[in-house]
Amino acid sequence: MKEQRKTPRKIADEVLEVSDQHTNAILGQVVNISAEGLMVISNEPFTAGSVYELDLKLPRLIKGHSMVSFGAEVVWSTPASQPGSHWSGLRIIDVSDDDVLTIDELILDWHTLE
């Protein structure tokens, strides 16, 4: 299958959790990420086509930020091999230029997903 991503995702070298901006509920943990999208593992499935407003808590201050916020659309979701876990791919659809730079700085030295 041909790769459709414009920029390669990087494997999360640190624990990164995404939460719902409105409820503050933690929805999952980032597996890989780029400024265009991310893959998350979660206890509850995401629904393909749904749009979420998410916060990504950073493991340290980056460019003066402790968190980045963005809108993301669920592209796909599937059960993981571990019972009660689900993989989901999300495309970032609404993010500030400043938060894109913060994500890029966060993942600069991480390993590229092959």
C-alpha cells in the first residue's frame, strides 16, 4: 500500500497522553506522531469519521508550552491484540502554527516510523 503521509511519523520515545479538551478525560496514549497526525492506543474505541478537540500534555516545557491543542479526525480504528485495547489513526485538522512548531521540536530526535 502506498504511503499517503506527507511527513513521516515518529515513534513516541516518551509517554504522551491525549485528553478531551472539554472533559479533560484521558482518551489514550500516543504511539507515533507527526504534525499532521498520530496513532493512539486506547481502552475505548474511537469512531472513524468523528472529530475530537484534543490536548497533548508535553513531557517537559517546549518553546514555553506544557501542552499543545488541536482538532483531529479519526481516520480508522481497530481492536488491538491486547483485550480491551484499540488502535486508532487520527489526522490533525486544526492546529496553530505555533503548536505545529512545538510538535516538531518535541519529535525532532525521535526515531522515524518505517
